[in-house]
Amino acid sequence: MFPPMYGMGQTYTWALGIYAQMKSRELTPQLLSSVPCPSCGASVGHPCELLSGALRLKPHLNREFAAIEAIERK
């Protein structure tokens, strides 16, 4: 399925990205903000911020992963 140039890390990252896309469609904004953001440090219930301090339109990808993991643990 994958060309031979793909390494294990690249394949894993690609598969994880597809998995996260499928799971992130199921996430509501409330579920996304139910975990703190590991990238920008936004607390629970607050939106992610840019480096300039302005609010991001979408949460960081790491926050989406953290929300998916938190939901799966429940």
C-alpha cells in the first residue's frame, strides 16, 4: 500500500493523522476545550492562543489528540 520509501515513523504519523481526522469530526468544541492545551497552555474551557496572544480559530492539533485520548480513556 505504501511506497518503499516510507519508514516506520512516517507510516505511523500518516496513520495517526488519518485516525485523528476521523475522530476529530466527532469532537464538539466543548469536548475539545475539556482538556488543557499542551502547546499553548490554555486552560480547560479557554480557547487556544497564538504566540501573539490572539485567539486561534481552531485548537492546536496536540489539544485535539489529548481530547481524543481523554475520551477513549473514559
